[in-house]
Amino acid sequence: PEFKSRYDVAKDILSDFGIEVQPQDCKDPSPVQVMSLENLIALGLPRYSYAEIISKIISETRKGLGW
């Protein structure tokens, strides 16, 4: 599994739209954990890498914005 901060996720999505994200210490050290592939398989869920997920979010956002 990969660990990403909320800042990482926001930066990875918003930078594609030319939006600069500034880090801010919100006193919440909890990273966002990507579920392990074994857990996804056991639950019968689709398996995507972090990069694929970010790419899909960007693509769907662009569609929603009519870009």
C-alpha cells in the first residue's frame, strides 16, 4: 500500500488544473492509506494504482467541467 497525505492527493489532482496547493499544518498526521490489493481482491473490488485513480478523477472532473 501507498501512503499519501491529504496535501499529496490535493496537489496531484489540482496541479493538473493549474491550481497551486499550499501545505498547511492542520495538526492531523493521519495519512490517506490506499487499501492493499489483497483486501480489494477479497472484497471483489476493482484494483487500480494510485496514479490510475488520480488520472480517473482528473478525467471525470474535466468532463464535468466541459473541458
